[in-house]
Amino acid sequence: MGLVLAVAPTSPESTVWVAGYQVVYRSTNGGVTFETLPLNIEGDLYSIQVDPNDVTHLISGLHEIDGIVESTDSGTTWRLVGGTNFPSGGRSWYPFFINTGNAATTRTTWIALAQDGGSVVRTENSGGTWVIATGVEGLRHPHGNTQIHQHGANVFVTGIEGPGGGIYQSTDWGQTFTRVSTGGGGIVWGTATHVYAMWAWACSRCDLGANFSVAPLAGMPWTSPDVPAEMIIGANHIAVTSDGTHNIFVGTMWASGMWRYVEP
């Protein structure tokens, strides 16, 4: 726990970034060797996200302080993003690219969730101006983690406080949201047909339950499949992959190790 990892499927081998205290390590050969990239900003990277159309373009929040940063040179240098109407009071931001289907507008369209204050905010000009998304005013992520799921115009976020903890769905690319479940609250992820959620908190010895739930991509109804008793809390992050037949999820659970799930 404590390191931030991002991977881009570059060719011939993947590019990997690992962020630690005031430093970023970058590999261009799938993690065989790394180079050190000292940070040129105050704070530590918290939530690196890679532009789906440009692997040199990265955005991230900062650990336990306010602010979102952007790199356009594969993590070599970063700039602090402020902008008009950026809500104060948040920290440990998680920004995400909204894939509009167009490389130019995806590059500039982001949604972000904060811990402690702030709100769910959206920008269409790389942080020049921000708008608080309708229906999720004051929603924040629990300490330590969040994850969203997007499939076309459908965007799912989850959090606590604000209008009420739970899972929220947007059908207009993250501009307006409606609560579709009171469960979840930690992370949300999905496939082309289903959306999943888990409760999680940055805690090394907490037995809070995983609260694993699933729904069709329409966002309703939600069911709660059983999980092994040893899974006492949800994930920091879920990676989604496939064996060519089934979707496979791999998650690092905060206090109960690494787990693998094969979608039926």
C-alpha cells in the first residue's frame, strides 16, 4: 500500500509509472527497468490517469493536499491546474478523463472527485473552468480511493456525504447524476454490460465488509453476490482484463490481499 501505479499499452512494451514520495519512476519496457523523474511540484502524485488517446498526457491528484496536476511529456514535468470555479476545500483529488469518442475533446474533458470538501466537478477545457456536476453536489470519495466507470454517455461515480452515500449514474457524459443505489461508496468499475461496486477505505486492519454489488449497465436493479469470508473490506482498485471469453477482475483489497474474479 502507498504507491500509485499507472500502465499504458505502448508498443512494443508497456509504459509504467510508479509514484512515491516526491518522485516518479517510469519504465518504457514493461517494468524491466525504471528511470527516476523527480517531481517539479509540491506534494506527491496520488491518482495517475493516462489519456486514452495520448500516452504522454497524464493527470493526477496530490496526496492529502488540494490540487490537480497535468503532464504532457509522459510525467517528466507537471503543472498545477487551477481554473475558474475550482471548489476549495478538497484534497487527495481523483481526476478522470471522460472519453467523448473524440481525441481532441477527450483530452480536455475531465471529471474529478475529492476527499474532504470540494465536490464532483467537471471541466471541458483542461481545467480552465469547472462546473459542479448536478445531483452530486458535495459528494466525496472515502479516504484512500475511488474509481469510476464509463461506457459511452453512461458515467458511474460513488462516494459518501453530499446528497447521500451511494452510487450515482449519469447518462450525459457526467454533467448530471441520479442516485441508483445506496450501497457501494468506495469504488465502481464495469464492463460493456454490467457495473460493479465495492465499499473500501484506506485501512490496514479494518473489517468493514466488501459490500460487493452488481447491476446491469442500465444501473438497476442491484444485487449483492456473496464474497469469501476472508474478504473483510473492498478494493483500493480493480483492474479489468479478459481471457478472450470472460471478463476478469483483479483487485487489491485494503486488508485482505489480492483477489481475482471471473465474470460469469
